[in-house]
Amino acid sequence: MPIRQRLTSEIHIDMLRQLLLCLIGLAFSFSAVAGEQEMKQVKAELVRSFPELSAATIKPAPASGLYEIVLDAQVLYTSSDGKYLFTGDLIEVGPRTNLTEERRAAIREQLLNAVGEENMIVMGPEKPKRTLTVFTDVDCPYCSKFHLDVPELNKQGVKVRYLFYPRAGINSETYRRTVAVWCAKDRVQAIGIAKAGGKVDMKTCPNPVEKHFLLGQRLGVDGTPTIFIDDGKKVPGYVPAPRLLGMLGITAESRSQAPQ
């Protein structure tokens, strides 16, 4: 084939490739726009029956024909026409993976880390192996029991971050004692005294207690202690330190090798 003819042919092929890529790009753009429009219509349909979902986000779910609805730490699903709302967990059958719980865990992790450690009582190493965020009540017996385990957890490389959840509610006596703990000069010492049933100086000051309490409600905390592992997993109730360390993957062998 003559050089000129060959070059002309190659130019035509290149132009066809570019045209094909443009057409594919346009198809994807059209599909994305259509998908966005459908999601808006689905959300509008849901909000008509459930106005509280106006603050929710919507996106395609892992399963075809469904959309995922996220409201605070709640994960729901809806049909592609917005006529049906599902409140159960979505399980991927092959690996038996709970996809809904994975999403909840990611949301919890994000919400908890957004609090900032400057707004928590933090105990443990600066470079921990694992981190626990615990909603606690200064007048809760099982919270006091957990607090006795904190030194052992710290020794094994686990950081413990306390958020407050006065179960009796805002402006209760427990709430006021909690505020006093936060306002103490040494918060770690004060929370130990309070959990042991001792007296704390009933100071007041700007504090995050109410914000902690409201966040706990958003995260579905209904008792104390409620423990959140650093991967977002929720562990309700008191769990003894050895079992908790096992859940964190800190085995007896690694414990024996921990620095003294």
C-alpha cells in the first residue's frame, strides 16, 4: 500500500476511534444525568410519605434495582420507583457479607472521628494498636466495671476514648455530675472518682456533654457502656478485657510480648 494511502487509512481509523470514544462518553454522561434525575424523583416520592427523609442522601445500592438511603447512621433501601421502602439488611449471598452493616460501620466511624479527641476523655498510648470509643455514664455500674479494665487495655496498646451518655437525660443529676467531671482540672482522675461513687466538685463550664448525648441517640445507643471499635463495629454492653482484646485481634501471644 502506498505511504499516502496508508497514512490516510490510519488517520481515518484514528478519527473513528475518537468518534467512538466521544459517543461512549456521551452515553455515560446521558446515563449519569438520567440516573441523577431518577434519584431525585425517587427521593421526592419518598419524602411525600416520610418528610424526615428530606435530609437523607440517596445513591444506587450494591444490588441492582435498589437505591440506598442514608439518614444519620440509618441505612435503608428503596425500589427504583420509590414505591417500596426496605428496612432490613442487604446480604451478599456468596461470601455472606452484610453489606448494610459495612455501610453502617463506615458511617459510625466517620461520625465518631468528627467529634475530635479534644472533645473526649482519652486514655492510652499515643500510637495505639487499636482504638475504642465508648459511650459511658458516670453512674452506671457496668461502666464502672469497664473503667477498671481500662489500665489493662491501655497496657496492651488499646486507646480508650470516652464520650458521655447520661442515661437519665439532659439536666438530670447524672448529667450535672458528668459536666462536673468534664470541668475538673484532671478529667481522668475526676471520671475515676465519679465512677467509684465518690464526690466531685460540681463545677460548670462550656462542655460537649449534650452533643455527646445527641450523637449517641443518632448512633442508636440505648444503654451503657456502648463500645465502638475503630472499624465502626458496635458492641453493646460490658465486655471483659480478655474477650475484648480477642475481638480486637490482640492475642495472648501478642499480649505476652507487649512492652512492660
